[in-house]
Amino acid sequence: MGVRRRFLTPETGPKATCTRHLYERRGKIDRFTIISGCSGGGKSTLLEELARRGFSVIKEPGRRIVAAELAGDGKALPWIDAHAFLREAIALSLEDLERASALPGRVFFDRGLLDAASGLGEITGEPVLRQFAGQWRFNTKVFLTPPWPEIYQQDAERQHGLDAAIEEYERLLRDYPALGYDVVELPKVSVTARADFVLGHLGHLRNAFTAAPSSFGRA
């Protein structure tokens, strides 16, 4: 059975163990950058490229949970119990944030806490997104992969169809700006060009383009 974590709200979560962790938990962390968006749009491939260039990357919590549940007899799968799955994703995201606080430099997150909180709030009506958004503040630029039907594929860990992926994307397009984030849509270009695009926006590359080009390629 998959590992069960106690679901932590901002009010009941563990106290930070040092001043830096307390500051980062309750403050704005410019070096923590979210890459999210439409499922199957090349997000994970982009993060692999950023990791290859030496940046720290936190893998998608949802994928890790699904893989663990499929390997055992757990039931916290999004197509079986979405509530349990999203609560697991929030708990794992909080663990990831604790570990990421000890990492130097910029850290890229493949989805993470706010994505999971957005999903849970959508299906329960609970104000969890606002609660966690007040607890953790990321870089103001959030990069979203748009729907990309030409490369979308289902697999054992991604069993939902493109329509459901687009619904999630539209929800994130609504929720991130509502929290004060500047959404930057990623262009449909090669993974190398996408990585340059992200790093250019963040000031890591002086000559990288920061406007979506017209060329179309596989992520």
C-alpha cells in the first residue's frame, strides 16, 4: 500500500526548525519557481532539460503518488479517490518544500503545493488554496504549458483524457492570477528553446527570447 501522510493544514503543520525555514515558509521565495499547466504539454521534458543545465528540480508530486499507489495496493489514485489523492499531493508538496529550502539557488517545481490545493478546493469548496497561498509565496512568474493536442498521450499514470487536462489548465489560468501571480504561457517550440525562454524571463540568459515565437515543434 502507498505511504500515507498526515494531511497538514497551515494551522496544524510542523513549526519551522530554523529561522531560514520560518522566513521561507511565511515569506516570498523568489528562487522557487513553478512550472505547471496542461497535462501532457511537455512540462516534465522541460524540467528534465533544466535539471540537465544544473538547476534543482522537484518532480511532480502527483506522478510520484500514482506510481507508488500502482506499485502497491493503495487507493489514493485520482480516478478512484480524488480527495485522498489531492490530500496526499499536498502533504508530499509540503515535504518537498521543506527539503527545497535547504537547496541552494533557483529551484524549479513540477506543479506542487498550489496546484494540489487548487484541485482540492475545486472539488470540496474548502478554502485550502488561499490558506496555503498565504503560507508559501513563490516567484511571481508562473510558467504554464498550454494544451498541445499534437503531443498529448495517455499512459498508466495519466489516464485522463485531453478534455479533462484542458479543464484543469483553465482552472489554473483562473487561480494563479487570482493569487497575484504573473502567468507566462510557454511557447510550443523545442525543449531547448523552451528552457531558454524560461531562463530568459528569469534573468539567467541575456540573449534568450522572451516572446513566444511563431515556430512549432515537438517538446
